[in-house]
Amino acid sequence: MNRRAFLAGAAGGIAGCSRLRRSQQIVDGSAIDLGGSRADAACPGSQFQPPSNTLFFGVRGQSNSGGRAALVPGDNGIQPNQYLYTNLGRWEPAQMVYSASGYPDNSVGGYGRYSTDDATLFWYGFHKAFAERIIALTGRPVGFVINSKTSKIEDWDWTVQNNTSIYYKSFKRFRNVPLHGIVWHQGEGNRLDDFNANPYTPKLKALFERFRLDEQPAPGVTTIPIVCGGITKNPNGVPGGGDAVNAQIAAIVGQLPAVAFASSETPSVLTTFDGLHFDRASYDALGTRLADAMAPML
């Protein structure tokens, strides 16, 4: 059975409140852990749903795509016209949940806290600023399906079909959500690679093509637009150390339709709090840049 046929059948079963647990679905014969181990999902028809004009975005990549800056008490509270897809396959109003005692599970944390891996490590990121800018530009609400993991691009290998595969965990999370766009942020894990011997761009191109093959576009969307963001220019204090990675990421523009790049260096150089992860102000700036790059493709 091909993936499209499988997805059509699986989606129909879930919509009809099948007995399959959302925490463990089957993909090509392999059990995939979706991170929703606490309970079976209820029938989607009985759940909260975002407004019908919501723009849905998949966010993927490594830790900066999940958000690693510290949360503060003022971050608490539901964000208007923004929604999150949870690890149980349910929509909820988006909010960040600050905890003074730490982040032991996904009941607290940032927008990335429902990721299938590293969920307790995701706090403040670019998501809120991205959503606010998209809402301002389009007048439409924004929904996020986020799956991030500390990773190299090689870890997103779609040919690995088992429950350790971040690609298939993401694949299963995204398949019920018709996407208007994908935001990709990854590259820090590959920053020390020899790109002459092992270029990054062909891998990124193949991965984006696979995203579009496997994911469901929203009604009216022919080609799911993808925007990718640059990593820090000076990783771990190495001046210009991110330039080679950013050049590899930016090179994808023009090789595929409906792909854009948001720079971490212009109009200003974004800064980090630990040498790799952006600080709060830089996440806000990155979110705005990603949205400005995405909006013309919607």
C-alpha cells in the first residue's frame, strides 16, 4: 500500500472514531509514537476547532524551530487568533505556560512543547511573532503543527521507517492537517560539515520534495510553500561560522518553486544567548522575517 492510500484509510478511520490510539499508529508496517501516550483522542468532530479561515503551518527542524529562549511570567495567557495542534491530535488556543519550577512535561512550556522529541526543552521561540505578522498581513488566524528535535538534516531521512524516525513522527502528526505552508529551521547540527565533500543543499531539496509528496495541501494550495530561516552567523562565538550553512540553505531558493529564505543577518544580525540559540528579541525578529518571506507565497 502506498502512503497516499494508507493515509486516506487511516484518516477516515480516525475521523470515524476508530479504536486506534493516536499515540501509536502504523506507517508502512511500523509503529510510530506520536507522543500522545496519556489518553486516546476523542472524536475530532466533538473537539475544539479553529475558525474555518485559519492558515495552518507546519514547523519542523531542530531546536531553534522549537524555541529555546527563557519564558517569563508575562508570557502566560492565550494568544488571540493563534492555535496549536497538540500531541493528542487536538486543536487548542495557543498559549505559552511559564513555570518557575521547571518544565517536566508538555503541560508547561512554549509553542513547541507538543513535539514528539525534546518537548520539555522548548520554550520561547519565533512562533508568536510569526503568527502576529501573518495575521497582520492576511487578516486570518494561524494554526501551528510543530515537531522539532535536536538534529542534523540526515536525521530527517524518510527511508527510516521505525519509531525512532523524526521524519515519520512528523509525518504522522501532520497528515491530518491540510497545510498552507511549512517553516523549516535547521542547520546548526551541520555547521561543521565539509560542504565541498558533503553538500547540504541537495539533501534539503530532496527533503522538501518529500514533504510535498507526503503532506496534505490545504484546499486551493497547489504547491505547499516553504520558508527556511538562517542560523546564527557566529555559532559558539566563531565569527562567520554560520555563513557556510546559510549559503547552503539559501541556495535552495530557485531550485524549487514556492521556497523562500529568511536571513539571520539582514537587515540586522540576530544574536544568541548561548552561542547557538537565539535570544528572545532575535526570535521575535526572525518570526517577523519568516512571515514576511512566507506571506507573498500564500
